[in-house]
Amino acid sequence: MRAVVQRVSRASVHVDGNLEKAAIGLGLLVLLGVERGDGDDQARYLARKIAEVRIFPDEQGKMNRSVREVGGSALVVSQFTLCADLRRGRRPGFDRALPPPEAEILYQRFADLLRAGGLTVKTGLFGAHMDVSLVNDGPVTLVYDHGPAEAASSP
């Protein structure tokens, strides 16, 4: 699984250019790519890491609080292009991406795990063309790359 996580003051997703599907205020925008070999272990690990990451400021302005501690939300958007193989040629290869029916199940599972961890979670529309708008706060952007081998050895 790969995730690009951005601390935002607001973010929204529009489907087909005009219909707003979801919007959040303060929180995290999570762009999620699901790869072949990913499963519940990766979803569980990544959901915990993202829910607990301390990237929001405390009273002294230091990044010392999680999204849950500041009362923020998460907007999770499926993005299979994060699974692109760019090593050869000029056209990305997407063989690493989990096929859509399986990827959608794991994408929803990831969002459900964030909810179970106490977060308010909104999602994009899996497989749709979406316009994602955000105001990146900081900017603060993190990249998580967590494959099957890492999950097996993670605490």
C-alpha cells in the first residue's frame, strides 16, 4: 500500500467535474494506492500509523498532535496511479495495482479501520474521475510505502 498524506485546513472531492462527493475541514487528505499482495495486515498497519501520526501543532507550535487529538477528519481518495512503475519507457505501467474489485474492498476496509480508530472519515468515489481540491496546511506532506514484507515484520 502506498499513501500520500497531506495535512489540510480543508479538502474536497468533486465527481465528474461538478457533484461534490465529500468535503472536510481540518484534517488529513489521504491518497491511497492498493498494490498486488496487499491485504488486511497492510490496511490495519497503515490506518494505525496515519491515525496516530503527530503532525498537528501543539500550544508551542511543535508537531506533537494527531488528527484525532485536534478533532480533525480524514478524506480518503483512491489513487491507483500511486502504484505506477516508472522504471522503463515514458508510459507508466500499472501492473502493480490490485485489480479494481479487490482494490475497492481493501480501500473501503482501510477507511473503516480509520473510523474504528475514532476518526470521522469521508471518501471519494472509487473508480470515478475526481477533482480533488485542498489547502495543504504547512505544507505538510508524508509518503507511506508499506508492502507485504514490511507488514509481516511491523510491530
